[in-house]
Amino acid sequence: MRAGEVFGIRLFWDGADVGGEFLVFPSCEVVFSPTMDRVKLGPRTTDVSWYLARILPVFAGRDDVDLDSWIWRETA
């Protein structure tokens, strides 16, 4: 990986077909897209709390990570 490049990785949750892509930008911004077997509340609504409950604890309480905010955008 070179300086200034975007780094991406595709991850799945253990024991499930649920997963998605994480993109890490040079600014340290992380973008997650739930693209594999997305957990839904309805036909077109993602269960955001399911993902937050699994992603945020990874970053919480770490001295080397500052979690300033999160934004969820959903498009039809």
C-alpha cells in the first residue's frame, strides 16, 4: 500500500453469510458498506443497530482510535 491510497477489505461475520466492505481513506475515515446478505428490518431497510452493535465495540476504548461520529446513508 502506498501513501495516499485507499485500502479496502471484505469481511464476513463468523458463522454467517453477513458481511461487507470496509474502505479506509488516507484521512483515516472508514466507510462500511453492508453488501453481503444485508441484515434488514424490512424489504428496503437495513437493521443499522445490528451492524453498530458489532462494529463500534471494535473501536471503543482504544487509545489509538478516535471515533468522532458516524453517519448512515441508505439509498433505495
